[in-house]
Amino acid sequence: MQYRWKSGARAPVPAQVAGEVCERLSAEGRLTPRALVEESMDKDAPLHKAFEWNDAKAADAYREMQASYIIRSVELVREDVSEPVRAFVSVCVTDDGARCYQSIEPTLREAATREAVLEEARRELDAFKRKYRGLEELAAVIAAIEQALAA
């Protein structure tokens, strides 16, 4: 099999190497994040360089992942809408090039940031389409996505 990284993915090892390790673990019935970490602990392991082994740095990175989860999980409850909506969206870029989150309501009122949210939605819809294009049960959904993306 031939492997490649999906668009935008960054890793310090070739996708082929990662794919082959994952394929082997999958064939053994044990492809889990924990198993992949354990498989990569040895300094000579093919994916060792893909992980942060400094516990202080790794702990800080994990706390940032938890913080991102919190930000992405907060919903806004509005009287005029039956379903809550996500309260914050990642759309802006700081001076140093990093993305940050903004409150959804003012973001959607401004044309430039609204367009950024729409562009992100288009990328996510395209990713959904690529991920599930092999499922016949979702053919109508994928066709609707393609129609929406073409508009």
C-alpha cells in the first residue's frame, strides 16, 4: 500500500513509514493511540521522532489540547434558535501567524470573518466527502455536499 499525509498534516516522519506501522498494528488487532505510543517509545522505532518525549513539554501540550476542547465545546443558547450553536470559532490569525478563537456572533456579522468561517466549513465538508465517499448509504448526502460546494 502507498500512504501519504492528508492535506495540511505535519509530521516529522514520512507518511509511508507511519502508514506501514499503523497497518501492522491494525493487522495485529491493536491499532490504538496508546499502542502506537508504546510502539514508538524505543529511540530506534520508526515513529519515535513523531512524538514529544520531554514530559514537561508533553504535559503542557496536553493541557493546550484540553483547553482547545473546552473552547470548542462551549455552546451559545439563544432564545431565537431552537438548537444551541458553537459559541467560539477559530477564524482569526494573530500577528505571529497563529490561529485564535472569536465569539461566533460578531464573527458572522463581519464579511471577512464570515467568509473565513464559510471557507472552513467548505474544507470540512470536502473532508467529510473524501472520508465517506465509499459508503453507498451516504451517496445522497455526498451529492448534496458537492452541490453546495459548487454553489
